[in-house]
Amino acid sequence: MQHTEQQLAELKAEFAKRRKRQLLATIPIVAVFVMAMVLRGAGDVSFLGIPASVVARGVVGGVFALVLGSIAFSLWNWRCPGCNRYLGKGISPSFCSKCGVPLQ
């Protein structure tokens, strides 16, 4: 399907929004990963008065929920604005591999 210049500009703008949301969604995952690494090496140190080992065990359910939520968000968000198909694993595709719409 041929798109006008205005339509292409709108598709690229929508892709930029989706890419920004996708990148922002990685912040909590990275924060939890860093926290897990810190707690892993903490030994007998406490976190807000709670032993690190107790905090680490209690965080497992939250991490599981965060990972599932992140996957669901990515499946919903990371789609081509032209054909609405999943864009794949890359964070910076220049075009949709399914419909060929330029994204950047």
C-alpha cells in the first residue's frame, strides 16, 4: 500500500511514541535487576530495618509480576503503526519487516 508523505510522517511519529514507551518500560526491570544484585551481595545488611535475605525472598513475587507485566506491555505496545503486527526483538527497526512501512 502506498502512503502519502503526511501518512508516513504520522506513522513515524507514532512509532517514535511507541519506541519511547518501550524504552521507558525497561527502567523498572533494570532497577529491579540492580536491586537484586545489590541484595545478593549484601549478606547480613538490612534494608529499611528488614534483613536483606527477607527482602530478597519477598521480592520474588513482585519480580515475577513485573516480568509478566513487561511481557504483556511489550506485546501490546511494540507493534507496527501501519499493520499492527509485532515488530520483533530489535529496539530500533528502520522499517516493518511485515508490511515494509518505514519507521524512522
